[in-house]
Amino acid sequence: MFDTTIAINKIAFSIGPIMVHWYGIIIAIGVLLAVMLSIKEGNKRGLDEENIYDFLLWALPISIVCARIYYVVFQWPYYSLHPEMIYRIWDGGIAIYGGLIGAAIVLIIFCYKRNLSAWEFLDIIAPTVIMAQGIGRWGNFINQEAHGSATTLNFLQNTLHLPQFIIHQMNINGVYYQPTFLYESVWDLLGFVLLISLRHRKSLFKRGEIFLTYVMWYSCGRFFIEGMRTDSLMLGPLRVSQWLSFILFFGALILFIIRRYHNNEPWYLDKNAINK
């Protein structure tokens, strides 16, 4: 039997005074797998792997900073009283949307400088990004954050049929909570499977459409899952991330339609589509 009063330790191991957190390990695993799969797909599409490494060199630190800034800004009532906590990113508290915005800005500038198609670059990395997002949510699991409202042990055991280690971790100070981290992780990984299963079908996706499909898939799931969380900032009747999900979904849908029927875009599988 599990002792439901003790959670998984956030610290994986220590090297002298340096404490290595599970949160960082899990995110690193997601990033590593994403890079490996992006390189494999990039080789098929004519994208030199050095471009992926160089992009990552700039995008990773900037996206982490942007993700933290986004989180701190929308949790400012807390951080204004505890400014010493702002830099403690290893304790959790990064916003995926902030990281994606930062990475997107870097990618646009990077592709312009390298004379590459930003749309094709996004198509190559989009499936692996949503995979990394799905993996990264397990960092929230370890930190016991990004959960939903209070629920019952019976719901987790007999309705969701969750394994005991998840149920155990969803007991926070004697109260069971909805594992919204798990809902989003499953949604993201399903999106990953969908995109990699479909992107090599001929005459299905034009350039940019894999990325736009990713945006629609992720934002749709995030809209509903975010509504179940209890740690989000409200803006009127909805949470901030729900408003952003709404805007991204319909923005991507409109772009998809315009580019499909009004732009003469090449098919994703066309040769040399990576060039502008």
C-alpha cells in the first residue's frame, strides 16, 4: 500500500550542493526526443541538421525565459510580494504559451537570416513540439501542480481507473485532485501520433498546414482542460489561457483556409519546399 501522506520527492538526486529536480529531467527528455525526431524528419525534407541545432541554441533559453516571464506576469499578485521566488524556475511555474511565443519569434528571425521557409521549418518540428509538451506535463505531476479541482478517491480509482502511483501523487495535503496534467499529456501525445501518421500522405498537407493543425489541436484541448484547472488567472468569464486558446484556434483555422484556397503553396512533401 502507498502512504498517501508522502509525495514523490521533487529532487531526483544531488551532486554535492547541486540538486537535480525531476521537473528539469523530464523537460530535458522531452526536448532531446523532439530534437532527435526533428533531425530525422529534417533529413527527409532537405533541412540540414545544423540548422536545427543552431535554432535550438537560441530558442531553448529564450523560450524558457519567456515561459517564466509569462507565468510571473499573470501571477504577479504573488510574485510582487515574493520577488525572491521569481528566478526559482526549478520549483515549477513556466507557461507553455509563453515558451511557444518566444520560440516562434526566434524561429521567424532565424529562418529569415538563413533564407529558410519558416512554415516548412514549423511543419517539421510541430509534431515533436506537441510530443515534448505531453512529456513535460509529467513534470507538473511530480511538482503536484497544474491539477484540477478536488475530487474523490472513488472517482480516480473506479471512474478513471488510474494506476496507484498517479492517485498517490494526486493526494495533496489529504485532498484528491483532478489530474488535469494527465488529460493534457494524453491529448498532446494523441496529437503527436495523429500528425506523424498523416504528414507523409501525399496531397494531404500543404506547406504550413501541419503546423496550423498542431495549433488547432493543441489550443482546442487546452481550452477545455484549462477550464478544469484551479491555478489559472481569470480574465472576465474565462481564464487567460482559454482566451489565448480561442484566439489561436480560430486564427489558425482562418489561416489554414486562406492559405489552402488563396495561396499557391507547395505540398509539404514537395522537394525543396524548405527554401523560401
